[in-house]
Amino acid sequence: MLGTPSHPMQVPMTVDEPIYLDYAAATPVDEQVLEAMSPYFSQCFANPSASYAPARKARADVEDARTRIAHLMGAKSANIVFTAGATEANNLALAAVAPDAHVIASAIEHESVRACVMAREAGTLLPVSAEGLVSAEALARAIRPDTELVSIALANGEIGTIQPLRELSHVIADERKRRLAAGETRPIYLHTDASQAAALRTLNVSSLGADLVTVSAAKMHGPKQVGLLWARSGIELRPLVCGGGQESGLRSGTENVAGIMGFARAFEIARDLREDESKRLRELRNWLQGCLADAFADAVVTGPVRDAQRLDNLLHISFPGLLARRLVISLDQQGVYVGTGSACAASKMTVSPVLEAVGATPATCEGSLRITLGRETTREQVERAACIIIETVNAERQRVGGC
Amino acid sequence: MLGTPSHPMQVPMTVDEPIYLDYAAATPVDEQVLEAMSPYFSQCFANPSASYAPARKARADVEDARTRIAHLMGAKSANIVFTAGATEANNLALAAVAPDAHVIASAIEHESVRACVMAREAGTLLPVSAEGLVSAEALARAIRPDTELVSIALANGEIGTIQPLRELSHVIADERKRRLAAGETRPIYLHTDASQAAALRTLNVSSLGADLVTVSAAKMHGPKQVGLLWARSGIELRPLVCGGGQESGLRSGTENVAGIMGFARAFEIARDLREDESKRLRELRNWLQGCLADAFADAVVTGPVRDAQRLDNLLHISFPGLLARRLVISLDQQGVYVGTGSACAASKMTVSPVLEAVGATPATCEGSLRITLGRETTREQVERAACIIIETVNAERQRVGGC
């Protein structure tokens, strides 16, 4: 049983294993996933494009993996392109529309989407609410006659906001109807980067309502730099990497067979565990949040208030007056690994565009930790982490106050 | 000892392990490489962009791998960009120059270079000799005032031609001098895809004389979809994939840490074995070639005659009047795995542009096998393969003759 939020200190403090609480940045490859990958390094290593038996087996296995993933997404396997990671998949999605077409993304999209929008001739970053939510009305207003793509991540990796994608897809559908009635032939698509949500939410493409979906293996206990883009039938993708014509000409280069096999296994495991893990992690996260909020009345939690609109494993919490960078270092020294904003933005030491977009105060931005739980996270770890975080914040406040 | 070419049939025919002779298409991951990779899947799995201890270790290990590889190439580590494979590295090299600049590639480049050249506004495919060699004179004539990039693979993966890169680099240097004297500011670079040569030739960038070099891990017993592009200081690359800014902004996306660690180990092993393996495989290849040439007077070997101009492990041989596709199927059934042209082209069942460029007759094209030996290839395997190939060609000739 979890201790009550007000008594976390009852947990004995021992020199224990480190506590990893940055699952949004990276997940360990599951043992079963590694097992699924391992034959494809040194044994079934043939090039799937060759024609002899082991090569045909490699090809068949890659296609089987595609079919299994397609099944899990309620999609056609022919509509799945394997890519070298989610960033590449997002770039591929954004490249699907004409270079001069207008695109829209939320102001809290991942850098891989933001960078592509910013590099285009015409792009709009859509403001979000204080909880990070995109409103259907704001989207409807932002759509122009030349808008061809709207990119809204299913879940935000920094503050955990889960977008009302189906509602947003209706806005796109309405605009399609309008164009059809007006005799306009320009298409309009909804893309969603589902990477951060992949381990905890359904990725059924009909449920999502999107026309293009990015998934990352690395965020669901699969290998790094393995991802996919699903695109509805009829959407013509433009390859970023040309050559031998693999992936129906959309991603040339010999397939990462081991990575793809691992991806499929990781996807299946995530699906099997999803329901239980969502519930378990939500409880742990809510306990941790309560615990820290009780300890620090001025702590600020960023992201949606309602559980249904939040990633179950994520807590974004700020301790105004402190510097997250110093907190992270101190926690690191005590074996507690948490993030400050997204890992990518963190390495650049810039203010997070996500926090800026939700209108966080400078103090909130500076003192914010992103804590993300995952499959290996135990109750004991969370209780121990709570103790250490409380002690660390207290110590840091004393230090700052004493200056 | 090898049997003499005229007595290959003395080797006993048993139901043995299959014989893999398509190392140009794929290589098995070396056990030591896999060992170097394995901690990075489930243990050291942290995102190198995060800031806590395990993440810093992942970052340090990636940078250590880069330094080790740079050392092996006689290069600066800051000039190495890790990519998701050689195809991506080639695309990145070709994207380095202005979209409207003229580029030149040999007519026998890999599809990943050819496709990029063909997609550009101004590109020239340079004819080659019957041995597949690019001549310095032809290159000099093809260079235009607006030429910014010349891409010539160190070794051709289909017929094994090793280009006189240093000589070609002098042509580029001369053009640079001319432009400098004329006050022209347009740069001109030499890119070489060294993927196929990586296991058997030096990749020292000074020795090569190129300004940009592509290397593939997958062709040197490392993992698939891991590669690099080295670019001389001062060359400004343009990223194909944007986002979190990894690889100095040139290849965004969380690094494939395991893959990079494996790449470095594979590179080191290849360097250690290079000299011995080149000699050993050259002898085996030459024995096989002699054996098949003795058995079939009309067999045609394509590629350079001189060993010094040929990849040591490659034999491209045609049996006019036969269909390579049928031969490969029959050899496959007997457990001998060989290629027809490059695996990429083979899967598309089109005439190989390489064979077209060297002026091979239709009969030579249709009946050609690409046999590539590698690290696991033994003398016994080559002798046994020779027997099986001779039997198969004879059987196929009888079948065709009997029609």
C-alpha cells in the first residue's frame, strides 16, 4: 500500500538502486523485445531485398511485423511506412503537402514538427489554453483556404495534455465538406504524433480520427530510432530519403529488420499492458502529485486538471523560486533521474516553448520538473522519490533563502 | 589447401550448412559488435540529451564512439554525422549543395546517389569504361562552372570497380584553383560512398582525397540502418530531418546509441582484419573465378582485370544464354546464396544500370551472378560453392538446350 501523502517520510531511506523517472525521454528495451530482435543481428541477417531463402524470410518477417502493427492500429499494413524514428516520421508527414501549402500545428508540438512548420513558407502555430488544449474553434478559425495539413500531437510530452483529437478531426471534416461544396480540390489532412501516448493510449486510427499518425518504438520499450508513419489510403507521401526504393519508395535504405521486429513486439506488449498500466501509473502519479502538493503549497502543476485529459504517467510540477537545473543535479546525485521540460529542449537550455505557450510565469518555467513514470516504476520507488524530492526542494529553498 | 581449379569436384558433396555469398548485400553482425551494443538496449538506455548521470554516460559513450571512428578515418570527430544508414548519408551529402547547382555522379553509382542526382535540376551521370572506371579526363570535361558536387563511390557494389579517387580529387583541386584565380566563389566538393569498400580498404580521409565520405555499418558486420557522413571542415550540410537538433542539428531524433556503439566496434574490427582479410578473400575469389572460367569458356567476368582496381571479395560473372534469376533460385535450393546485381536493383527486376553503363551485352546482363565473399567464408565453402555453381550452370544449360 502507498503511504498517505502526508506521511511519505515513513519509508526507510536506504542506499538503493537509482530511480528512473524520465520515461518520456527514453524507455528501456523490454526483454521480450530484445528477444524478438536478437535473431536478426547475426543469424537472420540477410538483406530483405535479395531473393534467396533467408532473404525471403527476412522480407516475410518484416511484412509480418507490419501486419501485426497494422492490426493493432486497426489499419491497412500497406499504409504503414517504417522510419528511422518518430522525428523522421513527423518530418515525412509534414513533407506530404505541397511546399507552398499552409500548415497548422499547435504551439506545443515537438521540435520535429515545429521545425518543419517554421521552415515552410506558410505555417501557423496555434495557441493553446493554459492546460495546453487546442480548441476546435481556434482551429476552425486558423484554417485557411490553402491549409493542407494540421499537426496536433495526441499527447504532449512535456505537460501531458491529451488533445480532443476526434473533435478536432470534425473541424477538418467540416472544412473538407466546405471545399467539396465550393468545388475546391485542395486536400486537408490531420496528422498526429502519437509517440508520447503510445504506451498508454489506443492507437486505433479510427478512434484517433487522424489521417496521418506517427508512432515511436523508443517510447514504448522498443529500440531507438525506429518509428512509423501511418497515412490513410490516398495520401501521397514524398520521400525524404531516396534510393533503393524500400518501404514502397518512401524510405530507401536497407530495412532495420531487427528494429522493426522489436517494434512489433513492443507494440503488442504495450497493447496488452495498456489498460492496467494506465490505471497503475495514474494512481502512482496522483499520489506523488498529492504528496508534493501537500508538502509545498506554492508548487504549481502544469497541464490539464482532469485525469482524462492528461497522460497517466506524467507530472509537470514547478517549485517557484528554484532553478530546475539545480534540482535535477541534486536529485541526480541522490539517484533520482527526472527531466526538465523535454530532454531535447533541456539540452539546449532555452525556455521551453511549451511552457511559454501555456502562459507559465518565468518562475514556474525556471523551477519545473517533468516526472514521468513507467513500466518498471514501483510504488516503493515513487514513495522514495517523493521523500528525496521533498528533502531536495527543502534544502534548495534553505540554500536560496540563506543567500 | 584449395583444390586446383580443374579439380573442384574432388570436394565431397554432403548436405552441409548453407553457403552465404552475398556479403555486398548484407553482413552478419559480429559477436563482438553485438556485445558492444547490448548494454545500450535495456541498461544504458537513457536519452543522451537528458542531464542526469546515465544520460551523460550515454552522451559520453556516443561521443567516444565518434572519436574512435574519427581516429580510424584520420578525421576530426566534429566532422562526423551519424545517420540512419548509408542511403541517408548519401542523400545528406547530395543535399549539401544548392538546389540549383550542377552535380556529377558516375553512371554506376548506387541508387541512393543516382536518385538524388536525377531529382535535381542539373545533374550529369558520367560514363565509365568497360571496367567501370571513371577517367580523370572525362570528369574534367564534365565539370561546369556551376558544378558543386561530384559523387563517385570508392568501390562499386555490383562489379567491384575501385575508382582512382585520389587522381579524381586532383581534377577537383585543379578546378578549385581555376575558380580561385578567376575570382569565382562557387565551391566544388568530391563525395565518395565508401560503403562497399569499408571492410577491405582504408577509410583514411586524407588517403581517399574526398571532401565527403559515406560509411555504412551494415556492410562491415555492424547493425543495419546505421551509417555516417564525414564532411571536411567548412562544408555546410543541410539537414534532411529536423527537430531536436541532435548531431549538431544535422540529424535530429534521439540517437541510436546501441547502433552507434556497434558501429564503432565494427569499424575497429574491420580495420584490424582488413589487411589479412583482403588477401585471404582475394585468393579465394581468384580461385573461384579461375575455377568457373575453366569450367565455362564463355563465362564473362565483369569489372576491372587488375586486382588492385577490384574489390577483393567480389566476383561478377555471367553465363550467357542463361537467366540469372533461374540460376539464383536453383542455387538457393541447394543452399548457396548469391546475388544478381545489387540487391536493391534485383528486387525491382530491372536491367542493372551498372551493367548498362559498362556496355554489357543483354546476354551478359541476363545471366550474371554477383558473388561476394566475407569474413565467415571458408575455403571449404568456396570449393563446395564452385562445385554447386558448375553443376547448376551445366544443368541449366542442358535444360535450356533441350527446350
